[in-house]
Amino acid sequence: MLLTDDIGNIKNIGTERRSRLNKMGVYTVLDMLEYFPRDYEDRSVVTPVAEITPGSTFGFVAKLDDKPTLSVRGRLKLVRARVSDGTGQIDVIWYNQPYLKNSLQTGKNYWFFGKAAEKFGVLQVESPEWEPYSADKVSLSNGRIIPVYPLTQGLTQKVLRGVIKQTLDDTTQEITDHLPADIIKKYGFIGRREAVKSIHFPESDEMFFKARQRLVFDELFLLQMRLLQLKGNIKKKHNAFEIKNTDISPVLDVLGFELTAAQKKVLDEIRADIESGFVMNRLIQGDVGSGKTAVALAAAYMLISNGYQVALMAPTDVLASQHYESISRLFAKLGIRTELLKSGMKKSEKDSACENIRLGLSKMIIGTHALIQDRVEYRSLALVITDEQHRFGVEQRRQLEAKGETPHVLVMTATPIPRTLGLILYGDLDISTIDHLPPGRQKIDTYAVNTQYHERLYAFIKKLAAQGRQCYMICPMIEENEKNDMRAAVEYTDELKSVFPELEVACLHGKMKAAEKQAVMDGFYSGKTDVLVATTVIEVGVNVPNATIMVVENAERFGLSALHQLRGRVGRGSEKSYCILVSDSKNKLSKERLQIMCSTDNGFEISEKDLQLRGPGDFFGTRQHGLPEMKIANLYKDIPVLKQVQEAATQLYLKDPMLILPENRMLKQKILDIFDKNEKNLGL
């Protein structure tokens, strides 16, 4: 059986089981082998019946002494049996499984695994897993360390273990090593065939750790090699832009403030890229309010002052409009025409904007996904800037780049990523970090409270509003859902209008039309609206310096990074600002997240914690970046392995970038198998 075969070829997989496995993302024999356990249970200890005590879970081998009995108590059907092993007797009992009365045979030995309890003075094991015992046959579910897999409805752990064991038995010789032999030897890895067998059915803790180390290394190494190849290809690209002048003093003069040392350092890196003659591909990451936009504007000016166009793509109409308002005002002082292009504009406005862009009259073009529409033609696009990179997929970024002749690329994110992880996630980009906030930024006081504080909170908002301040109230939902009691934006707005009859309360959510959203935001920008009830459409980029209080309802529903982004919407002016996180959750993890928010305002520290608590898949949304989902590696826990990977991959790339040497051909094929189709789909 080949690894590329459909799982329907595996013994004991019929049509129904095949359909259920497909739902879990398992289509081929290789998918089955790489459906790794999420956890393990140590059932290697076999306990004598005499040593079983209430309150714990035990595995034991015992003989069925009597025929099981079935009794009915109302709707409850109980099957009870007495078992023994020579050291003692104990009752086993199952609930609502009447068929077991005829499934177990008197006098036969069985494996049992379950929790012991004492009921009415009688010790019993409740609802144990069971299977026939054979001294000649190794059990997959008892007497050993057993794997625990993610499941879908209709599949059990026992069935899945059996299917995977069958697959391993039928394909052992097909599993080959794609890592070069010198890397396996250098790091002391076990073979891949042995690693795959041991990750599913480890004979010991030592074998599990060896298997996991090898498979984590494999997964990260393949990814790192592909990203190095992409980055290497990009770095080789020359551009035809004639750069005579990179003086940015005019734009710094109109900005009206001194750049921080961190901002100047990043600008120096950008200038070096632009002057190198190669295409720039750079990520600027910095905390909320660190001044990424100012750096991007200075970079844009470098290209515009040499006669070229620059495009800035923002994830929402609201953010694009805000960028346009501030940037057009600034660039007008330098005689630079700025153009806005977004979905909510009239056809005549779009036609005019497209004509100005095509003729090259507009040098700074700001917009949303509208910038990558077929009808938009640029005259001399030399720099592409994407704001809040994590909101865009790889394909959208590539489509914007394709509008010019190998333009420079600058991407910005306010989700700080630990550098080592950034090298994996943004492996095709050079990373610049703005790690200091501008002077004068006040600390935002953050508090976690329950809903009993609402009256005091409302009184505090009224007090601040009387001083001319404004307030954000964030909800995780748009409309009420009868199944839960989460605050909903629309209904909460109506409620707050009664609470604050003297204040102007408005609502903003993602289902509103673009023109409606803009009207609401305009009211908040101008100060006409005192309280803005919103969903996370205001999470990124919105800048209202007069807003000094952020209230997040059902705060447990948001990740740490999202809460940090929301908090960053206040504290943007000179007045003292506050963030209040409201939650009645008793969940330990939720409480821990909220306490982290109260104890630190360091975005890098928060993103580390977020990654640790939520895991990389949820944190990064890796699919939108064109990267495969991690099957076994954890980008937080596996940093030591990741460092080995980067060392090994860099050395191999420098020696054989396209993997054409004979010893690297299997590795090259494996990379193509994994990434080729994925990248074609994403326009890489």
C-alpha cells in the first residue's frame, strides 16, 4: 500500500468510516499515519484487584466470575458483573449499555480500565473500558502507554487506534527518511519510520520524546527550508527604480515630532534596502502606538520624492478612510496628491480615482482590497505597504505587488511576535522591530471586574463625559442569542441610551454598510458621539485621542492580543485613560488572561503569553499565510528545536539552495509534495 493511496484501501475502513475520517482531514494513507495523538494515557501499570481504592482510575486484568445481570431503575439500565484476579473480587458496572449483558462471557479474562468508587459500602468500577485479554497478544488500549486522538462523532479511540495500527503494519516499509543523513547523525535523531511508530505507540517515555523531537524537527525544517527558498528568490530580484535621493527631512518637518531611536533604526534599514538595488521585503512590527505609520510615511516619501507611486492597503474601510484623512493632510503640505479607493465609494468617485492613479497624478494611493481590482492600473508603483498584515492572506499581498514591476514591499503589524517565531511565520520577510514607545505616552490603568460593578462603571463614564471625554463599549456579539447571556452590541446600545439619556450613544458593527460605518465613526471623531458601542471592528488603527475609557464586556471571549489591541484605542491623547474588562467567568484560564492584562502593557510579553495559552494555530491563523497547519510542532513549546532547525536549514541552504545535490533530492521532493499545490492555490 502506497502512502498516496486513499484511506479506503486500508483494512476495516468502509464507506461510513472513510467519510468520518475525511471530516477530520484524513484522506490518504499518509494523512492517517500523520494523524498524531493530542495526548497519552499511561496504562502500563496493571493493578491487582486487591489494591484498587476509591477515587482513582485503574487498569487491571480479571476473570468474569458470574453472568452479568441487567436491572432497570426508571430510565436507567444497569449491567453489573463480579470479576476477580486471585487477589480479590470487585464489581464492574455500566450504565445504559444493556447489550453488554450478552457480550461478556463467564470464565474469560478481560482487560478493564476505569474509575473506582464506593457506593453504599460496595467498591465498584464504573463504566470501564474493556477488551478480551490474551497473554499472547499485545493490547493497543491496555497494559501500555496509549495514544489519545482528536475525534469526530461516530469514531471511538479504540477504533482509531486499531485503524492506525493496521496502517502502520501495512506501510512500514513505505516510510522513508527525507532528511539528509548528515543532519540525522549531527542531531542524533532516530529514523523517521521508527519515529512515526513510536509517536503512536511508544514503548517508553524515552521513545516518545525521541519520536516527538524527530517529527517536530522534520515539520519545522521542511517549512523553514521552503521559506528560505522563497526569501532567497525574492532577494535575488533586482528592481529598475532610479533612486537619486533618500532625504526624508521634509516629511519629518511636517510630522512635527522627533522620531524615537527605534524608529530611526528601522528607517535606516529601509533606506539600505531601497538603495541596494534589490527588492525590499520587510515587516515592521511594533506595539500599539509605537509609530509604525510615521515610519511607513517616511519610507513612502523616499519613493514619491523620486517620482514613483506608493500604495497602502488597510483591512477595513474605516481604517483606510482614517489613514487617508491624516496622510492627505500631511502630504498636501509637501505638494503630494493622495488618493482614496475603497468599496463604499460612488462609481463616479471610483472612476475619477482610477484615472488619477493610471495617469500618475496621484502618488500616494490608500485603500482596501479595492486596490487590487483588475480595473486599477498604476503608472509607476514602487512601494506596496500593507497595514495589519495578519488581516491579509498571502494571495492578497501578492496581487497588490503584481500591480507594479517588482515593487518594494513593507508590511506592518501591531501583533508583536517573538523574533524566533517571526522568522518562521514571516520567513519571506526581513523583520524590523520598533520596541520603544514615543515619550509621553501614559500608562493605561486596566481593571478586571464582574457585572456587579456596572452601576459604578456607568457613574464613572458619566463623570468622564461631563469632563468632555469619550468612551468605547465593546461587545463580542451583534445581536442577542437566547442560548447565552453575552452582551450584544445592538441591544446594549438601546439599554445604554436609557442609562445615559443625556449622552449621545451610537452603535458600530461589522454587518453595517460602509457608508453607515463611516457616518458613525465621523460622529465619534468629531466628538458628537459620547459613547460608541462596537464589536471588534474598531480593534485596529482607529485613533480618537479624546476617547479615554475602554470597556470590554464578556472580556473572557477575546484573546489576549485582541484585548491589547482594543486597549490601544485609548491613551492616545494627553488625558489619563482606563481599560475596564468585564467578566463573570469562573474559568481559571480566563481569569489568568485578564490578570495578565491588568499586570502588564508590554505587547511582546502579552503576545508571548497569548501564544502560550492559546497555541500558534489560533494566535497566528497560519492558513491565511499560505502555511500548512502544524500537525505536531508547537511554535511556543518547541523554540529549542526551532533554533536547531534554523541553524541546520541555513547551513544547508547556503550549501545547496535549490536542493539539487543527490543527497538532498528526497528532501526536495518532500518539500514539493507539501508546498507546491498549496503555493499555487495562493499565488506564490
